[in-house]
Amino acid sequence: MEDSIQTKANQTKTVQTKTVQAAFFDLDKTVIAKPSLAAFGKPLKKEGLISKTVLLRGLYAQLIYLHLGASEERLNRMRESLLVLIKGWEREKVINIVRETLEQVIEPIIFREALDLIEEHKANGDKVFLISAAPEEIVKPLAGYLGVDNWVASRAKVDNQGYYTGEMEFYAYGPFKAQAINQLALDKNIDLSSSFAYSDSYTDLPMMEMVGHPIVVNPDRVLAKTAKERGWEIRYFVHPVRLRDKMPVSKKSAMVAGVATASAVVGVAVTVMLKKRARRLLG
């Protein structure tokens, strides 16, 4: 009897300490083909939040980022410029702009390879997270759009009236990403030694070093060099694809489509038959 109780207690303990694997995805140049902030430049301009000059500067910064990578100094300059730019904006308005334009802005620039990986990890039972220095106003709805488990993003300070103050409350960058991942591991009982991390930038080294399977994607020069030195896997994502083109057709949708097609065929056949009968009667 005592042995039975001890065995049950051990089984309960095993269940309680069971860990899961996770996959942590950076966003810009890893899941999507361009910086997310730059991608929303046109909708923000259309709503009068930024000028044409600012938009052109943003496009120029995007080209620099895509070709040279996101160095620590470059990221800090971008962050400070962004905080100055958004000071006084109404947060709710930004949220609405992102929500209303998310599909048209983001869908054409999602990497097919990233979508395949996300689905592969989900099929394996892994927890999937977006970990990005981009603002939470963009990362949160995109995480929902992609169907991942959770997200970590930068958070700007907002005053009591809901306007940005021009200060940063949390910057999801470098070592802070690593801290966030460590907290997720504690909260979700994640085994980091068997987990995966995907990123393009050497600024994410602290995140990559936390997991057992760091995989660099479209790496900048420093990260590519580091990956080769450490024997990390390097992948190149090059095929942006619309999310709707990747979504499987459900059996119900296929059935409806089949019925609709069959109905159309029957309709055409009946129409032809009636026309022939009418010609015979009139002839």
C-alpha cells in the first residue's frame, strides 16, 4: 500500500515537471521580408501621422538595414528617432491603423519558409513565439494572424490620456530578449536546451545562445561569421508568399466548392437541353 502511494506520488511529480520544447522567431527579415515599421509607413502617412519626407527616410533606412544589417548603434539610432517621431501620437489610433491594414501590408511579405517552419513546430507540439524589437502594436496582432502561442515586443510609454510620451518602457532587444525568453521558459516550463531560435541579426546572439538549436536566417555579416565559427545551421528565406495561399482548404470548404461546381455543371447542361428543345419546337 505504501509502495503504491509512493509510485503515485512519483507519477504526479513527473507530470508536474514535464517540459516542452519551443521555437522563438525574430520578426524582421526572419518571418517577414522587410522591417515591420517600414512596412507600415504608407498607412501611417495616409492617416497623416508621418510626412512624405519621413516616409522616404524610412525607406532609405530600410535599404541600409536590409543590406548592412542591424548593428547595435544603428538600432539605437532608429529607436531614438522613432520615439521622437511618435511622441504625441494617440496609441489607439495606431492600433486601429495596424489592425485595418495588417493583411494588405504584411501578407505579401511573409516568407513561405518561415510559415512552413511555424507549422512544422506546431505539428510537433512545440510552443511558438514571436520575439521582436518591433512595437507591440504590430507584433501582437501579427502573432494572432500567424496563430503562434505568444509574443514579446517593445513597449513605448503612454500617458494617462493614451498618448505616447516619447519614452521606452521595455525594449525587446539583445539581452532583454534573452531575459524575456528565460522568463517564458520559467512560466511555461520550457526546456531551452531542446528548443530553437531563429534570427537574422548578431544583436540576437544572447537569444541564440540560450537555446540548444540556434538557426540563423538571412544573416548579417557578423552573425554569418559567428554561425560558421560555431557550426550553427544557416538558412536563407527568399520566397515571400501570401498567407491565404498557404492555408489548407478545409473539407467543408472543399465540399461546398464541389457542390457549387456540380451545380454549375448541371445548370449549364439543363440550359443547353432547354435551348435544344426550344429550337426543335420552333423548327
